Amino acid sequence: MSGSDLVKDVNIIISHNAVQALSNLLSQAHTSIDIHSKSDFRPLTGPGGVIDKIARFPKDIVTIRVITNVTEQNISSYERNKRIEIRHLEDVEGNFIIFDQKDYLYFLSNYNESLRLLNISNTSFVRSQSHQFSHEWKSASTLRERREEIGGTLDEFTKTMTNPYLIIEELRISIKLANEEIFFLCSTSKAVYMLERAGILLLLQKAAGREVSVKMIVHVEDNETRDNIKSMYKEKFPNISFQPMRKPLQTKIVSVVIDKQEFIAIHINDVAEQPEDFVQSCTYSNNQLKLNSAISLLESLWIQSGYDNQNVIKQAYFQMFKGFKLKDEVYERDWSLDDEKRKKD
């Protein structure tokens, strides 16, 4: 590598340009932002810092991961932040951000110094740092694991939302952050097509691809609707476990349970033609009573619809033979020639 290449790939940004440079890199990120920071480093983790800003990041396609030391004092705020996936390491050394695995930004300032940044875009260097970050990410504790280490319980919340765009965005974020299980219940078949148009089914397919269990129960009005939805899942979303349900529900609703930790109930307008009109209001909660009730309902409906579908298959199988009149036939064979041959032999 020549000296000019090295200078071109490395840039030290002084304090009065640092904030603008950081804002530019954040706004230009397209796929991923990886943050490595001590929990008491204010430019990244403090009030108004980078993590606070990207919690309201408008680009839902950008994956945001943070490695920091999670403490009893900050874990509750991290648990409420559904835009970012945060993991814990006991000893975190160095404060830096990697953008799209292309730009590396290291914070040179100490706690009492003006902010200075080291920006490196050298491909081999950034790849090595991305590899190191991913290695630490695999060994770091999830927030759930850290909560068990610290003790105590997650702060309960229940919130109501009426803005359809925010409701859909909240649902997308929760799906992206799911680690173990996503359970859907759709009270109408139309909800499936609205979820597909909003990009939710594609996110569920991707979640299943990273080994998250994805189950969906859908009320189907007739056999044709059932067959059409089955075909769509088989063709476009084969990783989603789909189960049709014939029993109608009293409420027009889409219910979702994420990792048995969050409950989302979306009230829907079944005559609407656009996703933003289809979604009316939403209750989003981790209240244990609401959560247990939702889990119990979904698991019961999954079992019951499974039995019902098996019975439908059995009835269809027996129906195939209904009306056929099978006659008894007797087959005889004349063994005399064989006997004669044996005698001659």
C-alpha cells in the first residue's frame, strides 16, 4: 500500500467538525451500524448521545447492534428500546462505530477532552474490526441473560397507539429483534394479505431463516380461501408454520406474542384496502397478566386448529372411498397341470 493510499483511507476529525461528520455517517448508513462503547461514555451512551439518536432512526432497514457493559442502572432503559439490539460484555475497551462494514469511527477523546474522531475506510482494516466485533457479539450476553444475572424484573408497560404508520413500524422492529419465537393470530384472511403488502410476512420469513420459530394461525372463511393462502405460504413464505382455523373470532384483531415477553394486539378495519387504513389501533404491552392470557389463548388455538385440520384430512380421505361398491371376487387356479408335471419329474 502506498503512502498516499494510507492518508486517503485515514482521517482525524477535529472537535468543531466532529458532530457534523458523525451526523453524516449516521444518515448515510444503509445496512448496519455496530457500536462498541463503555456504558459511561457520554457521546455514545449518555443522554442525547448516539444511541439516543438512532433509537428514533427512520431507516428500518438498518440493523443496529450495540455492545456495552449493561448495569442494574441502565438495563431497564435498554429493555424498553426496541429499535436497537443491545448485548452485554463485562469489560468493554474502546469506543467506536462501524458503518455498513465500510467505515470505522473511533472516538479519540477522553472524558474531559474535546471530541476528536479517527475515521478509517481502509477495506482490510474495517473488515478485521467487523470480524472482531462479530466475535465479541457471539460471546456477549443478551439482555434477557443479563437480566437473570442482575436479578429483578422487567419494568412493565402498556401503551396504546393509534397512528397506523407507527404501529406497523413498531411491529417491524419487534419482529427484527425477536430471538426465539413469534406467534401470530389473524382473525380474518384479509389480514394475511395486508401483512404481506406491509412487508411483515417477508420479515417473518427472514426471522424464520435465522432460526426463530414463526407460527401463524389464520381464520379462513372457506376451503378456497384456505387453499389460496396455503399456496401463497408454500410459494413465498415456506419457513412460516401456517395453520388455518375455521372457528371465527368475535373481534377483528391481529394478535402477536414475541419471545413470550411482548404482546401486541392490533384492531383492524376488515373492509379497508390499504395497510395504513386496515390498522386502526394497537395495544403494546409486556404486562405479565396480559401476556400469559395471550400465550394461553394462542397455544390453545394452535392445538385445537391442529386437531380440526387433522379431522378434515381424515374426512376427505374417507370421502374418497364413499360410494364405491367393492364386490367380492373369488380367484381359483387349476393345479392339475402342475401336479401332472411333478409326477412325470
